Amino acid sequence: MDLIKNERVNNLLDIYEPLLTNKQKEIMEMYYIYDLSLSEIALDNKTTRSAVFDLIKRTTNTLENYESKLHLLDKKEKIHELLKDVDESIKNKIEDLL
């Protein structure tokens, strides 16, 4: 699995997870956070590997679609870039708000 893609999907999940169904959340967590294989997820969910793959692909597309419309991840990254040179105590307060 591509590390950069994995990081992006995890960041998208952090932001948009409340918009997903419980099943989508569960499968995405198993795959991206707990690093389970498609076969392991399929076995745990009593389904097929291809069903798990399709759900992950559709959910990832959904997350990217949310980002293309709302740009919350882009904004968060820009804020973190701007905070690089800010005093540490102020930086911590701003990050707590995010």
C-alpha cells in the first residue's frame, strides 16, 4: 500500500468520518488504521474480498468527493504550514481549536 495515499486517506477519515455510515467507518478503520488485509476483513464481516475492496474503493472516492467540495484537509494543511513560525504556546492553542 502506498504510504502517501494511506496517510491522505487517514487524514480524510479524521475529518469526514462522521459523514460515513457505520459499516464504512468499520471497514475503513480495519483496512487503513489496523492494516488488516482484504481477506481478514472479509472473514470478520462474513463477506467476500471483492465486496470489501469495492466498499473501500467507493468510500475512498466518497471521501475525495467531500474534500473536492469542502477543501477542509487543504485548509487544515495550509493552517499548519502557517503555524510553523508561530510561538509554541499560541500554536498549541490554535491546534486545539482545530
